[in-house]
Amino acid sequence: MKMNNNISLKRLYHIDASSINMLQRLASVNGTKRTKIEAFSAYVWKIMINTIDQSKYKKCKMGWLVDGRERMSGSEKSMSNYIGNVLSLAFGSAKIQELKEGSLSNISEIVHDAISKVSNEEHFLDLIDWIEFHRPGLMLAKAVLGQDDGPVLVVSSGQRFPVSEVDLGFGSPLLGTVYTSIERVGVGYMNQRKSGKGDGSWTVSAILWPELVDALKNDPIFQPMTASHLQL
């Protein structure tokens, strides 16, 4: 099955806590507070639209992995150390012109609405019922297979993974990252989590297409990970 996108470049970024907080402030207006993930996603979405062929595509899509455990249990602490088999993928789509002209708060509202459609108990119960009825086996979204109409970026969070609390007998790690042996995927992917520094900064692992990598090279918020970020 041929993929539409040339998505194969793996990168590792550092984002300062001050930048994350700034994005959240810009995304939160009129008494509505957006999450850091919503603000971060809105910021990345605006960068993303400048890296695709706008003569070919009029809309742009972003996705989010949503953990269903706390949505189904009603408790944030329920099996909080587990993640992986109660996940759903939310997608948001918007016109490129709308994303170009929209403020960070406008775009974060689109993000919030898309995630809200799946971040509830009813959605996950319906999903479980559907899977039980159809027994589809291995099933992937068209976007994940690279068969969607244009490039797609999926954002996920590893905030619950306690990087700084892990101790393998030689002290706490300074860096926790995502590893995959997959050489090429059908969607761009970003995973963010707390850095091992414990100061509120983020580590972001990414698998991206070349144009998006180039756009992030000149971005003031996405800093390529270096030894100095790890205080080495």
C-alpha cells in the first residue's frame, strides 16, 4: 500500500516551560482556559500549514491520541500507571485559510472541540461495543496509513510517564524519549512529556516530513535537543 507522504525524519526537541506557559496564556481568552496540549497543538498547526502544498490542499488535519481509562472510570487516578489499550484517535479538520488567519485562541478552540468529541465515557463505550460486534482484527485509520487527503500530524502525550522518578540504580535519568523501529509512517507524529529536569520544560519526540523539519529549524520555541539542555 503506497503512502502519500514522505514522513521519515526523526527529531528530538526541548521546549522551555516559559514558552509552554506563554502559549497557554495566548490560547486562553475571555475566561476560557485551554490546556497546554491544546495551546501547543494550535501553535504547531499554524506552523504545519506553511509546509504543505496549498495549491493542492484546501484543508489541513491534525489528530490526537486520547486515553480512555479515566474517562470510563470517572477517576484520574484509576490505573493511572497504565496506558495503551484504551485509546482512541480524535481528528480535527480546518480550512487552511481559517488556520492562517485565526489567532492561537481561535485554533485552540478547534482543537478543544475535536478532542472533546472522543474524551468522554459514551465514546469509549460505543467504541468497545463496535469492536466487540465487528471483531475487525488489526485496524488502522486511513490517515495513519498515509491514505488521507494531504499530510496529517498526530499529537500524543507522555505526561504521565515519570521520567525524573525512574531510578535504575545509577540515579534519575535526564532524558526520556520515544523509540520506534518503524522507518516510515503515514502521519507526522509528536509526543511530548515532562523533561527529566523537573522544571516544567518538555521533551518532544517527532517523526516529520522534511518541510516541517525545515520550518521548525527557525522556530524560537522548538529547540533541537543538546547536551546543554540536559545540563551535561
